[in-house]
Amino acid sequence: MQKILIRRALRDLKVNIFRYLALSLLILFCVYLIVSLIAAADTVIVGGRDLAKTQHLEDGQFSVFTPLTKAQEEQLKDTGVTVEAMFYMDIEGSANKETLRLFKNRECLDLIALDVGRLAETDGEVVLEKRYCQENNLAPGDDISLDGEKLHIVGIGTVPDYDAMFKNLSDSSVDSKNFGLAFVCDGQYESFKARNAGYRSESYTYAYSLGDTIREKELKDLLSSYKFTPRSVKNLIQFLPASDNPRIGASANDQVINRMAGYIAGVIVLILFSYVISVFIIHNIEAESSEIGALYALGVRRRELIVHYLTLPVIITFISGILGTVAGFSPLGLNWQLRSCYGYFSIPELPLVYSPSVLVYGLLMPPVVAVVVNTIVMNKRLSRPALALIRKEPKESRGRNISLGRLGFISRFRIRQMLRETRSTGAVLLGMFIALLVMMIGVDCYVLCVHIRDQNKADTKFEYMYTCKYPQPQVPEGGEAAYAVALQKENLGYTMDVTLLGIDRDNPYFDVNVEPGENKAALSSAAAQKFGVKKGDTLVLTDGENDRGYEFTVTDIVQYSTSLYAFMDIKSMRQLFSQEEDYYNVVFSHKALDILPDHLLAVTSRADIEKASDVFISMMMPMISMLILVSAVVFFVVMYLMMKVMIDRSAFGISLIKVFGFRDKEVKKLYLNGNFYVIAVGAAICLPLSKIVMDRVFPVMVANVSCGLDLSFSWQLFLGIYGAILLLYLLINRMLVGKVKRVTPAEVLKNRE
């Protein structure tokens, strides 16, 4: 008996080879994408962890107003802490007036991982950061000009404390074309320092590695006790553990989300395909009803038939899983997925990781899901009595007793046909919804990038923003004074920097009406979107340096997408932080001001913001295009296969009405055109529903990105997507006309009793 059943399975495969081949290729493609995505994530996560050890990644860093004294450094060493000075200057490069952050060679912490070349050993030599070189087509042996001085490139590499090349910690995107790192020997660094090169003063930043005898809080308390002697104020500007540094481990954090999304998406997609297979099996069971009844009468058990009907789907899904897993682990899969990571984050080439869990997932998940879904579906279908199966007693139609009023014959026929095919229709709508979910990830990425690009340019009204290290008694002429404090807020497991900015009510660069009060603040639209805060809500921000929290009532939401900002009345803010009545540390202006670099911590220009805004969309377009293409392929294949099954199931009816003289055009109107309304109505429901679902999920996917979340669509975009769905349907409908034409009146004779 098993030999007979095996022959039947082979015959079914031969008859429906195109159907199974299309489904197999689709499963293979999806497993390939999922495995390659997860394997790439594992490679970055494991590789980053190993790299942190070999390159002696810091436990954190701190910045001070003036360098530590020898006595203070010795005191830190006595506590078991390893400290290394990471002083730097931001210097103008040669190509597009880009910024290069100049460091001395590292000795014990955050060591340079060289891709090619060697470290700079003498004056006139430099090692450059990898991503900057890629974006500007630089290689060892080339020369580069820094502040007008020509240096010879002797090496290219990366450092673990700049995994994500953010120029400022509050930046939301990397712009490696206009910002990079440079490492020189001590003598060359001192030469630049002696002639006051750079946009601003030297930054006194130290990296630290904790020993076994001290904790971070104790180290922070010790550093806070160091005073800036001339003014007897706290010398510590910033204390930043590695876990709160957005530059450190950014690639691994990004891949953690990708890995989670890959596992979840894989299960959902495989359930969809298994459901599609179940529709095929149900169709076969109904077509072979009399044979199944005869087999029951001969003593074949239901379990044996379930195994028989499962054999082909399990073999197909297992083979597809094997091929998809192999393709996912191949250079075409794993290396291709890593390209986007290498093209954004500053990390060396990592050894590939072939995780056993991903291997098991790719090989076993497709057949296991197919077994579970199809067993549930078949068990009910094969539980009918043998006599009912032999007689092919039709199951009562779900729409048989529904009153359709005075509708015409064609409309009544279409509705009843759709009600008879609810399973296939359900598969089409489910496939449409899942495909739209995948597509919405890409479209949400696109509209977010467009909004960031356009709104950042529109919202930035100043030409220059100067962050002062040593504010002068008088605000420079042409400048508008403000007071900024960097605070933090935790969101979805990530700590985001929020700039609390004190301004006057008539500040020309921000359209915000700040209200007096130490507990009142207006919020930028970017921050409101990121944290889900509305006007009237309470916002709690923390000061990591002083371990203190501040609670504010949100008085207004202001359109400002450039960064995460909270705006206060500057007088109230000075009182809150116990500053003098005329204190300021930020100056905005519409023109370049004559401020000495030694007095500045940072300079941000409107041009810098515009360049960074344009990076988002160019960086994300490859992924956006891929997601939209994948969703279109999934939707197309599922819709085609399900509509083809509908025609196969209706072959007897189509043949019968052809006997009565109906022409192909009329048959098409009865059996195909009615699906147009299903797709039209289904798309009208699934499109906004997928948008709602993805808008809820999307913030989690970009939880580590410091930017607003304006995901609003224009009605034109909705209409365009809706039109594309209908065009795909019309294309499939056109392809299926030939299938209808091939159904002949002879089908009736094949099924006569």
C-alpha cells in the first residue's frame, strides 16, 4: 500500500510541478534572506565581542576642563583603574572641508585594528579611519592635507570606541564622507597643537578600564572631587560608561534587532507558506475523495493518509530549507548582508560565524511548520465517513443559505463563488497582509528618511552654533546666547541624550514660546515622537553626571526635527542649575563669529546638518528597495497560486457552463473578475491595517537611533501603493485567462457517475 501511495505522490508532483516549484523557490528565497540576516547578525555580535577583548575596549570615558595632574593620575592608578589620555583636535581636511578628528597613537586602550599598513611612526605620517577612506577613495601611499599640512597615509584601520562614527554623541546618523579619524605620532600631534590647528580647543578626554577593586560609581565620585583650580569648580565635564556610549557596540546593537526580526519574520512567513500548501492539499483531498473513501474501505487508516499527503510538502519544504540555508551561509548571502553593516559602521572584516541555532532553524523550521499547520487542516478533512467520501457528497456551501436579495445572476454567482472559496481567498488576503507588512518596513524607512532630510533643513534657521568651553563675559556681536545641558532619557532599553536648551522668548532661531518656571519645558517634535509624549504630559530627564532627575511639564510641542531637544526659559534654567544671571555656553548666529578655537567645545554649521540629513536616505535606499521587491514577489506568487487553485477547483463548473454555450469572456467574468472586488476591498483594509501595525512595531526597530519618528504618509503615497496592488492583480488575472481557456467541456464527462 505504501508503494501505491508513493506513486500517487510522485504523480501529484509531476502534474503540479510548476505549482510546487514556484512555492519551493519562494520558500528557498525567504529562508535564504532570513538565514543570511541572522547569520550576519551573529557574525557582527560575536565578532564585536571578540574584537573588544583583543583591542582592549574601554569600560568608559570621561572628559574634563583641564588635564589631570600627575598626582591625580597616580591616585587613579592606585585604585586599580587603567587610564589613558585620548585627547583630540578636530581639524579641517583637504577634499570637501571635511572634519578629521586627530588623535595620538593609542598605547593600552581602544587600540587601532589595522586593515592594511602600519602605525604612524614619524612626523608626516598618518593612519586614517577605514570608512572615511572608503568614502573618499584614499589608500596607503596617498597623501592628505590636514590644516594645510601634507601627511602621508601609512595605514588604514578602525578603533572600537568609534564603532559608529558619530561626530557628536547626539548625532542621529553617520556621515563618513565628511568626518573621520586620524592617528599620528606624538611629535606630529604636538606640532598641530602648537600652532592652534583645529576648529575648537583640544578635548581632554580619558578612557578608563576598571580593575577588580573599584566600581564605576566610586570612580565617578573620585573624579567629581577633582576641582578646576582657577575657579574652584568641578573639573569633570562628562562621565560616560561604555554601555551608554552610542559610538561603542553600535553595530552589535543594530544587529540584535535584525536577529530578532529575522526569527519572528521567518516563523510568520513559513506559516503563510504552509497555509498555502494546505490549500493545495485540501484541493487534492476533495478531488480524490472517492479514492480516499475506497482506501478507507480497504482498511487504510487516517494516520497513513495524513503521512501520505504530508510527504510531498515536507520533502519540498525540507529541500527548500536546505538550499535556502546553504545559500544564506554562502558568500552570496552572508557576505552580501554584511555589506550594509560594513558600509555604515567602522569595524574591521570579521570572521564569519556559522551558528548551530541558525543551521537548525533553517533546516528544520520549514518542514516542522509545514507538518504542524497541515496536520491540523487535514485531520478535519479526512475525518468524514468512507461512504460520504466515495459518493463525493459535497460539503454544504458556507454561502448556500445566504439571501442575496434581487441581485442579478452574475453578481449572485460571483458572491457565491467567493463564499465557496473562502479558504483560498483567506490565503490571498493573509499573503497580502504579510507582504504589506514587509513592504511597510521599507516604506516607513523611506518616509522617515525623507522627513528627516526635508524637516532638518527647514527647521535649522541658524548658520552656526558654537558650544563654548570658556564663555566670554560678553556675548560675541551678532550672536544669540543660550544655555545647554546634556540630559538623558531611557527609551526601549536605550539611553538617549536630550539637550535641555535655555533660550529667550524672542530667540530668532527657534519658533517656541518658552514659559517661565523651573519645571516647565517645551519639547521638540523629534523628542515628542521618540518618547511618545504629548502636551501636558510629564517628562523626566536624568543628569548622569550628578545622578539626579528633573521632572518637567510639557507646555508645548515645537516643530524641530534636527535633534532631541527640550526648551526652557533661560532665566528659569539658570536658577534650576544654580548658574549666574548672565551665564551662557551656546551661541547661535547667522554668520561666522570671531571666537578663538581654544574657547570652543564644538562648532556646528547649517551645512553640517544638511550633509548629515542627506546621508539617511542614500544609506537606506538599498534596503528599502529590497524590502519592497521581496514583498511584491511574495504577494505575486501567493496570489497567483491561490487564484490558480480556485480555477482548478472550479474546473467542473467552468466546463459545465461552457457546455451551455458560455464563451471564454463570459466565463472570465464569472470566475475571475469577481476576485477584483476581493482584492480591492482586501487592499483597502489590509493597507491601513499594515500601516497601523508597522507604526507600532517600527519604533522598536529603530530604538537605538537618536531621531524623531515622523512616519506620516501622504494620501498620494497610499493611493500609489493601492494602485500597484491592483495592477499586480490585473497582471495575474491576465495570466490566468489562458488557464480558463484550457478548461474544456470534456471535463464534465470525466466526472460523470
